[in-house]
Amino acid sequence: MRYSMLVVVFVVLLVIFSAYGVVYTQGLSTESQSAVTLAAYSLQGTYNYVATLRPNLVYNFTTLRLGQGSLFVAITKSINVTYSCTVSSSQLGYFRLGTSYLMTLSGGAWNKTLSQNYQSTQQIGTNSVTFSKSFLLNVTQTVALAEEIETELQVPATTYLVQIKPATTGSLIEAGRTTPLYFVTPMNLTFSSGVITPSGTSYFRQGNITAEVFVAYGRTYAYRYVSYGLLAGSLVLLGLAIYYVLRIEKREEPAVRDMEMPTRP
């Protein structure tokens, strides 16, 4: 009988452990959320210019392109700047873009808008779109305007800055998903010590189009099924153990009664 009770206690502990396993596996996550890259996009912006020069002894020609030499204010009449931009995607999509162009002249404490334009571009069923814009900067008039502003404000400046600032906004629609796009690619022409120095003549921007997806954890379901099986099996064992103990008790009752009956003299 004592051995039978030990078996019952062991089975009860097994049931408790199995039940805890069921509760524990129910609390495990069945899926996780992660970002998946669907496509990649990029922007390539490039500036080039052709400067018109006065007759000079330095170059012996009257046109100068980017990278061919320094631009000297005294011999430069105008600069024709061309901005070219290509926006591309690794997947076919619908590009809807708009670019605002702002050209300003600044002298440290002051800033003046020289021109402002807007350009829209749309392309359907393609993985790239290209657009361009030209700007003509009259150097003689620009220097004269800067000097006039200085005289008016009584704020002298040793350096002037002409900035061409394209700001591209829009969206890329691909497979029903809309990705907002925003790029700013400014070019600077710095007037200092009689020399015009360009900067920011090339840009490259890139990004990824992502989506949040849910990934199922197969192991979690396997753990749950195992815990269900252990609980069911332990309950069956508990039932058998109780049945076994009850049968032993029934067998032992007649023997006990015989032992308790008084003997006749």
C-alpha cells in the first residue's frame, strides 16, 4: 500500500509539471515582427558648368568647364550651371516627383533670393527617372548686386556665396506601396579673394523600401503539442494509479477483517 501511494504522489507531481508546461508554452510568442527589404532606391545628382570668360592671358580661351581650372572673378562674365538628377529603384514602379529650385546670394549677415522655380516629373512602369535644370549666373551683375547691398546695409563682407538648392519631394509607388522621397542637393559657388570656388557638385543618396512582416515560430507550436501530450499522458497515468490503488484496497479489506475477528475459545 505504501508503495502504491508513492506511485500516486509521483504521478500527481508529473501532472502538476505537465500542467505548468502547458501554461508556460501558452505564454511563448508564436510569431515575430521584422522589417523585410522589398526594394532599394537611390538618387544621383550631378552639377556641371560652362563659364564664359573675357579675353585673358591665363587660359587663352573664353570658355571654361568644371575641373579645367580656377574661375577668377575678374575675367568671368557668366556661369551656365546644369543640374542633372536620376532617381532609380531596383523594382519597376510609378515615380511622381517635384523639384523646387532656389538660387540665393548671401554675404554673411544678409541673404537675397535670385531665382525660384519648380519642376514636376512623372514616369510610369519604369525603374528610373531623369530630369535636369539649367541656371545662368551673370557674375558681373551678381558682384555688382552684392556690393550695392553692402553699401545699403553698411555691412561689408569679404566672401559671397551663391547657392543653387534643388529640393526634390514626391513618392515612389511600387506593388501597391507608396514610399515618400525627399532629397536636397545644394551646390555652392563661393566668391572669395577674387576666385569662385564650386563645392557640392556631386551627390548620391540611397535608401530601402521595407515592410513589416510576421514570421511564425514553428518551435513554439511544437512545444505546445508536446506539453499537451505530456499532460494528457500524465492524467491517464494518474487515473490508472488511482484505479490500481483502489483495487489493492479492495483486496486488502477482507484480510483486514479476518485479522480483526476475535478467535473462539
